[in-house]
Amino acid sequence: MNVAVSRDLYEHVMVPNYAPVSVVPVDGRGARVWDQDGTEYIDFAGGIAVNALGHCHPDLVEALTLQAQRLWHTSNIFANEPAMRLAHALTQASFADRVFFANSGAEANEAAFKLARRYGVRTGGEDKHEIVANLNSFHGRSLFTVSVAGQPKYSEGFGPPIKGIRHVAFNDIQALEAAVSSRTCAVVIEPVQGESGVLPASRAYLQRARELCDTHGALLIFDEVQTGMGRLGTLFGYEHFDVVPDVMTLAKAIGCGFPLAAMLATKEAARHLELGTHGSTFGGNPLACAVGETALKLIDRPELLRGVQIRHTHFVSALTVIGKRYDLFKEVRGIGLLLGCVLTDRWKGEAKHVIDCCLEHGVMVLQAGPDVIRLAPSLVIETEEIDEGLARLAKAVKQLSREPVAM
């Protein structure tokens, strides 16, 4: 039976937990995307920081194609070559000694939080099970990860939350000091809070977290699902802040669009997740790891990482001018190519309206809460694509500026 595939079909066949826009993308190359009608868009959203090398990068397509002709899946009853090569490359490039592969950021964080609990109980007894996390953080949508994230809107309505989690204000050193104790098994931090407004941690906050974990025998976990893989202009976000965690989670850009995630850990931490304590049917899949291995090689290059900083300056300068000219942005913040444009009081709460208008003018952007427009484009987006996208964004902002003041 032939079915007309349009946005209308979505309402009839999909669980209603998402509300996608009317545009249905069907093709992408680099930083350009085309919808079912052939309309072109400049992509400043990057699949929410996923498409770090743009759409359909030829080297990634080749890696996937070659592996697809050899071996798709074996399960973790067997080791496979792409997974071992990628794990070795990740440990060589980072602080970590061991890698666990998963399929999404939530799964990588689930593994990290289970490891933290296991580590705490085995090193300090049943009382050493508390996880200290930040208010307004985001770590995924499993029951454990929404409990760790300090956002009730994601955890309410699903029964009792997981106990033993303490939430403190982001970048509040005194609150962190008051929360961490001998009962703490881990402190979990996003180096940049992406979903809650693109808010970078302070180096002092991360350094103090490191010191407190060392003092109390707790693990320091960095959720680098959004900040890892070159996004901040360093291969991993912790390098930007010069603070080294015990555990780090990666997803999004590690597979550049192919489902892949990883939890990286020191040997001392990883040894507590021994045989049979955790697993994943598809984690470490040969297809995903073949793509991830190629993505890592492409991203972990000095010229690419320097290019992120150059693009950062270009974006921030232009966005600041646009924002001031039309009284839309009062601040442009962020690190590397994870940027947040904070709306002025006039447009407070209207982020969704702004991104819809941008889409109408042919540029894809994101929101990070109701008051912030987020950009997370390809790390290799061409200058002419940046300029064209910014021109389209400026036209959208100009149109918005003529609208009545929001009440």
C-alpha cells in the first residue's frame, strides 16, 4: 500500500511526545538542507550539536559503506575490530583508560551513574550512594537521568524519583561545598549547560568540584554529550577548562548522526563495572564504531579545532551586531560553536516564535529554554554558508522587529 508521506502522517502514526515543525527535511549536504518541496535551508542547528561534520560528509559515508559491506552486528558476545580501534583511539586522545559504548547520551549517562553508585557502595558502603548534580541540568530522558537532572518538568508524573540525588545551583561553589560529603559517590556536571541556556561553567567551579571529589573519594563525572568532540574548540570540553574528570560521557557528535555514545573512565573507576553489571545489545556496533573512528580522525586535527575558534569569532561578532540593531539579543554567549543568543526583555519567552520565523527565512536554529536562541552548527561550516545563514537570520530578525511588542 502506497502512503503519502507528509507531516500530516506524523500525527497518525507517531507517539505524541514530540511536536516537530511542518518542514520535513529529505536531503542534506554540508550545512545545507532541502525539504520535500525543494526549499533550501542553512543549518545552524546541526541536529542539536550532532552533525559536527555537516550532512553526508563523504569520508563518513565511505566508512559506513565499507563497513556495511563487511559486518553489521555480532552482539557483545564477540569483540569487533571497529569498536576496539575506536576505544583505543579515544583512550589515546583523552585522560581515560577504558570505554563503554552505548547508543545515546542518555545511555552513556545511565552507565556513568550506575558506575558511580557501584563505585560508591564498593568503596564506602551502602551509605556512599549520593550523586550531587546541578539544578537545570540535562542528562537524558531515562528515569535515572531525569532524576539526576534538576528539572522537575522532565521527572514529574512518572512516580517516585530515584532517591539519593542532591541538586545545587550551577556555578555556586558554596552550595557545592555544602552538598558534597563522605556519602557522595559522584559529582555530575555539564561543562556548558546546553539545554538550559548555553551557560558555561566557571573554571573555579570545576576546579573546586575536582578538589571536593578528591577529598571525599567521589568520582567527578563530566557530561560532554554536547561539549565533546571539538564543539568548544578543544577535542573535549574538559581540556578547555583544564580540569580532568574521572568519567566522561560522549554522544551526539561522536557519531556525527549515526547513533553512537560512549562512557570513558579511568582504569580505577572502570574496574567496578565488572562482568555482568551492565550491558547494551547495540553498544559498540561495528557500523557505528566505523563511523565514529573516522569522525574522531577528522575532528581531532589542529586545523579543524583552530577553525572552530575562528568561526566562533565570526558568529559572535555578527550576531551581536544583528541583536543590537534590532533589539532582539541582549547577550551572545557560549564557547566555540555552542552559542546562546539571549533575548531582550521585549522578546522574553518568545524563543519558539523566533526560531519559527528564522525557519521561514531559510535558516535552522534552536532554542535553549524560552529565552535563548541556540546555535550549534557544523564545525566545518564554510564561511559563505555562515554569511548566507546570518543574512537570512538578519532578515528574520528585521521582520520580527516590526511586530508589536510582546505583552
